[in-house]
Amino acid sequence: MSLVSTTQTVVQCQARLRARRGMTLVELMIVVVVVGVLSTLAIYGVSRYIRSAQSTEAYGIINAIRGAQDIYRQDTMKYLDVSQGSYANAHPAGTPGAFKTSWAGGSTTTANRFRELGVELDTATYYTFACVAVSPGGSVPAPPTTKQNFGFPNQVSEPVYVIVAKANLDGDSTFSYIVSHSLANELYVENEGE
């Protein structure tokens, strides 16, 4: 056997060993970092999707309250002051947290007035809901949001209601608010997903 063929055989063996060797430590670390980044993005996307679905639930309940208030006004020429002039009188009662509270039942005045209005749900919700109504000549209390100017006149010339949905979806001390009122067909959302 010649020296040249022995050298070629050794080089071929080394090439085959490198091909079978697999991944280096650096390559493996790169794969781990890429998988970690992708996992973080997926978790963020899924949690954002879940919070968005929780807000959508509140939009549906607000629309039910709006519809019930419109029917009530057709019958009585005024809106029902469900929360007795204070956004603190919300239903379901209690401080909202990162858990659902049953809408059904409840013996508070606010719960009874929501039943009188015809808003009854057989599910639980992450949000608490307050609905303050003001008669002509009265002034609308400012909702508990950072936005204080909703364009309400100092004294309203027609009946007005304001609905405030409040939640703490992620369990921290920051609340999410959704505000709707009878003077405009829009929703104001603050800290969505909080």
C-alpha cells in the first residue's frame, strides 16, 4: 500500500467521522435560543388572544345593557339608574380579579335593578358592570378612568346613561375599563387586557 492511498483513506475516514459526529455545542445552543424565542412569542400571542376574548365578552354584555336601557326608555321615557348614581355599585358585586364571578343571583340593589332592566346572564364574567343614569337637568358623574372628558354637558338636556365595565384580567393592581354611554355609539377602552 502506498503512502498516497493511506493518506486518502485517513482523510476519507476523518470526513466520514465529521459527517456522523452530529451537532457542535455552539449549534445546539443556537437551536435552544431559537426555540426559546419562538416559545416566548407563542406564549405572548396566546395570552393576548385570551385577554382579547375576555374583553369581547364584556362588549356583548354592554350591548345587552344598552339594548335593555333603550327598551326601558321607550316604556318609561327615562333610563333606569341601575347603580344608584355611583360606579362603585357594580354587579357582580366585589372587586374584579383574574377569575370569573357568577352574574346570576345576587341580592344587592344593583343586581335587582339589572333584573328589573331584563339583563340576566346564566354565565360568569371577569368584569363588573355599573350603569348610572341621569335625568334631564342632572350632571353625569365622571367615570373612574384616566380619561375624564367624555363630552358630557354640565347639565344634560335629555336622559343619559353611562355603562362602566371594570376588570383586572391579569391579577395585578391595574384595572381595565370599558365605557359606553347613550350620547354616542362608541366604546372607550382603557388598559385592555389588564
